[in-house]
Amino acid sequence: MKRVGWLVAALVVSVGLSAWADCGCAPAGNPACYSTFRMTQAIEFRMTVPVEFFYAHATTETPLITGWRVETLDGAVVRRVALSYPAGPVTVFEWELNDGAGARVAEGFYRIVVETTSAGDVANTVLLYGCCSPCYNLCCCTARPPVCRPLCGDAYLVLNAGDALRPCCGFTITISGSLSCPAP
């Protein structure tokens, strides 16, 4: 009986140490600032132009969006969208995590870049990770990188998780029901 107890204790300690070591599961050489998203959800983004932008850049012209692209950290363009007419900064765009040919991109770091008329390129880096990655605990799936703060007066991107695109690990759970009331 003591042997089983020691075996269970050793197993608990080894799993605990593995889970603790797994908390740094992002690849080495990470960018200093990035946002994390699952491979199962689209990424919605919009550009925000703070009031300080006009003072800091001595302009009264609101930057308009002419297009957007997604690129790898080494600058290779994965997807590019050119707008037929400029859009306002409050326009919400969505990247479905596909490349220009419609194929799903791989896990890893990407940069979402919004091209503008007068604010230059406005970008934000994202890390895409799979929900099915081996992980002994949830820390690698919920680890938060440093908060990205734009410079005072600069336009910046606001990123949000969009609609679910595909099920995690091939599983989908659907719950439905109906309610009927008898007539009085």
C-alpha cells in the first residue's frame, strides 16, 4: 500500500512540475507586445484615432483606411485586402485566419497592418495558438503577454475575438430545445 502511495505522490509531483514548466509555452524570441487568439475564432479589428492624434501630428485630417494586410514577423504578406474607397476609422474588419488563397494559416505570430491615408501603417502583433495543443494545465492557453500601449497621440488597433470559425479538436456541442405553453 505504501508503494502505491509513493507512486501516486511521484506522479502528482511530476505532473505539477510539468505543468509549471509548461507555463512558458510560447516560442522563444517573442515580440515584446502581442495579443493572443485561438485558431478557432476570427479576429475583428478597428483603428482608433485618439483626440491627441490631431495635436501630436499638427493636422485636422482624419486618417482614412485604404486597406489592410496580414504579414508574418519577417514581413511576408499572408493576405492583403485593398478597399475600393477609403473607410472611416470606426469601420470594423475581420480576418478569418485564412491566407490570400483561402487556406487556413498555421499557428504562430502574425502582424495585422491597417494602411491609412495620413497616419502611415497602424499595426498590432497577434499570436495564434491551437486549442488542442498538448498542455497539462490551462496556463499556456490563458497566459497574457504584456499589455500593448500605443504612444500618446498615435492611432492604434483594437482587436477582439470574432465569431467561432471551426470547432476545437473536431468537437461541436449543440444544445437546443423548445418551449410550448398550453392554450388557456
